[in-house]
Amino acid sequence: MELFFLSLSAFLTITALALGIFTSKKSSATKTKLPPGSFGWPIIGETIEFLKDEELKYSPHVFKTKILGEKTAVICGPAGNKFLFANEQKLVMAWH
């Protein structure tokens, strides 16, 4: 009896996966094409390219932006980071 239920669940799982793969390939062929562009790397997307572009556009040392709705100052380069970490408790407040 247990073997029957195990075989039935394996058959249903394989059938569902095959059906899902078949319908996703069929529906992706009929979708309209997306505009040109890139999604970047998985998870981080185009974050690195965005930060590099902003750095070149505004200042190679420091610039401000909004990331995920939060106002953020981005400090670039070793001199800026040394200044930040040397004066962490004096000029800026770290938050987590």
C-alpha cells in the first residue's frame, strides 16, 4: 500500500513538472519582446554599474542618492573610507 502511494506521488510530481516546463516554454514564445536592456547579475542586478555611473557623473569622492527609498551618502575611495572610519563616533553615527 505504501509503495502504491509513493509511486503515485512520484508520478504526479513528474507529470506536474513536465506540464509546467511545457507550458512555460510555450508561453514564453508567445509573449511580446521586452525592450532592450540588461537585468545585470542575479540578486545584485545592476547595482555596481549604477554606483560606478553615479561616481563618474557627480564626484569620485562622495555623492548622495536614494537606495531603496533611503537617503544615502556614498563615499568612494580609500581616503574617504579612512576619514569615515577614523571619525566614526565624532562626525557620523552608524546605524544597523
